[in-house]
Amino acid sequence: MRSLFGILLISSSMGWAADVSSGSAPTFNKDVVGILQRNCQTCHRPGQIGPMSLLTYSDVRPWAKAVKAAVSSRKMPPWFADPKYGHFANDRTLKASEIETIAKWADAGAPEGDAKDVTPPINWPADGWRIKPDAIVKGSEYHVPKAGILPWVYVTVPTPFKEDTWVTSMEMRPGNNPSLTHHYCVYFTPHKEGTQYGVFSETPQGEGTAGGPFEGCYEKGQEEFDYRTQHAGRLVHANSDMVFQVHYAPNGKEGDDIPQIGFTITKDRPARQYVFFNVGAGNRINIAPNEANYRAPAQEGELLVDGEIIWLQAHAHYRAKDLTFSFRFPDGRNETALRVNWDPYWETIYYPTTPIHAPRGTIFHIEGTYDNSANNRFNPDPSAPVIFGQQAKDEMLFPTFGVLVDGSLNLAATKIIQPPAGAGRDFTVAESSR
């Protein structure tokens, strides 16, 4: 099954375009559906987070004017990387010509066009998965009330892996009502006697999440972690347990939720290994009331092995304004790879078009600017001071990375990243390999 990453590469290589000459009115079949396939349908189809399906003409026709408004304002497709920094394989930004095509189509009455012109549909899986999982791990059912601020909760479940297993992709999905999920993160841990499965608590059991082994997080707009095309994998040890760290966001309608994760697996050791890690968390954030341009203490980590950075992601709450990812390389070069103009409702993974070669000794440097003033439309209370914390009223600067390393490394005995010399005592890193 093609990932969004793969679809984007394919569409680029085919040179699909939606330029419409000024003398003809665009039609859905000839001009519009191709744009929707490569930029919208990954979310706007049954079982995904989009509020309506955009697969077929009958699906889209009632929403033609709304689609025009959303793309003309660039509200959709959601994309928040500053175009001055980096190029990304999963960039969903529409070209001006594509926006014009959709606008002209809607203004012309949203004609369907000739059936012979229609672009063949993408064979999206009926069960909603983007990958075709070989194994699925489900969390435990949690009842989300109509209202209130809920704490982060943890629950441990067994995995189906009875022998050491190489995982080649991982897709994280919320339950039937994705709007209830603020985020969930997962961790593999060794099974220990006495572990209670399916029991929610505000602290994890056993090793839990203390320093890892961190695997990744689901947030709105999340894509799958697919490293098959990179000839890479993740080793999951036999009889591992999985800890779900779940944060729900009541929205006025109560409901039950069960997050789930799908995996593809291989029996062969891959040429490269895939690791996740975060660099810092923003522990020293301290924002005064009404402060409009607060710069958080920078986060840094030093890479201890050669690697290739294949994705970057930021996590923060409602006061963040922009988050910047830079690298200092051992040869003295500096590169700003990504600046995210923050929207708390879309926490996208950014895949550089060309993986970033990061030799041993590369410094990961992340900065964040925050707006605690009334000018911030997401700010729940400009009069409140804001410090680091897990709840939405607090703030974080939590950058995560996907990195490829040598497949022959024994990751259980190899540290991948550490705070650089001179880092403050509150500075932390956590990686998936330990």
C-alpha cells in the first residue's frame, strides 16, 4: 500500500498538473479529482479525520463552495513549514494554478465532466489503514466525558511479538472519534512479572516512559512511519509490552476510544536501523502574563553516531508561535532545516526531500518563540503565567526526530544522542534504542 510519502513522489514523477486554460471551464473528472487525490484524500475519506469524504464526485459536489473557500484561504491543505527553509517530500501546499482550477470549477457550478476523463481512483484500504499491517496492537477502551481537563494516563498492553521481530513501518490510529484524542505516545518495554494489563493510571508501571524506549506519537494529521523504502527497520524484542500514554480532549460529546497501532514486519535484518528520539522538552519555559514574544531556552542534542535525518516534528501547546530546527555540523556548517509556523491543531511530520546527512558530532539545535498575549487567537488566558507542563494550560518545546543509523549497531548497547557539553541540568533527551 502506498504511503502519502510514496503517493507524493509518484505524482511528482508523473508531472500531474491542473493548469486550466482560460478558455475552458474545469471539470471534476478532468481537472479537480487529481488535485484532491494527492493533496486531500489521505484525510478526507471514510475512517480518517476529515469531516467529509472527497473521494467521488457525489461526495464532493455538495461541498464545492466550501472546498473553494478552504483552498483559496490556504486553510487547506494544512501545511505550516516556512517556505524559506527546507524542501519536504510530503509538502501538500497547492500551486496557485491548482487553487485557481478549484475556484473556477466551483464558480462554474461544479460540473462533473466526461467519465472518460476521470483519473483512476486510489485504491485506499477499506479498513482505513494506510499501510497493510501484518500485526495490530490495540490499547484499552477509555471513556471520555463530555467536558473537563483530563490528565495524561498510561495503560500497558501485551504485544503479539513472541520472538525478536523487525518492524518496517508503523501506523498509529485513534479510535472511532479522532476529535477526542489530543495525542497518544507509545513505548516498548520489557515484560515484567506482576504487570497489570488494561489498567489506566496517571503514572506508568515499571520502566514505563522513564527515558524511553520512545517509539512515537499520534497527533492530528499524523502520517504513518514508513521506513520500508529506506531499507530500514526497528527491532522489537520478544514478549515486549507496550505502554500507551494517552491524552484526551473532551469536546462536548462523550465517547469511548481505543487507539491502535499497525505494523509491517520482516524476518530479515535490514541494512539500516530506524530510531526515534526527542531533544529536550522545554523544562525551563517560564512565560509572563501578556508576554507576546517569549524565546524559550534552546534545546540541543549531540549525535553520537553517523546518521541520516529523515523526518522532523515539533510538539507544543497553545502559546507557541514558531519552532525552528537547525543543525551544526562537525565541519562548521550551520543549516536551518525547518521553521514551523505553529498551529496547535495540526502537528505534522516533515520529511526532507533529501534526507539530512548528519555525521557523528552533529548538534541538533531547536528554538521556540511563544505568544502569551491576546493577539494569539489560540491563547486560552493571556493573563495567566505559563510554565512547562503536560496540560494544555502549560507549555512544551518537544522536538522529535526520525533517524537512520547503521544496521549492524547493537542499539541496546549504543547511545545515539546525548546533551552536549555545557547543557543545563534540566536538559533531557530520550531515544527509542535504549
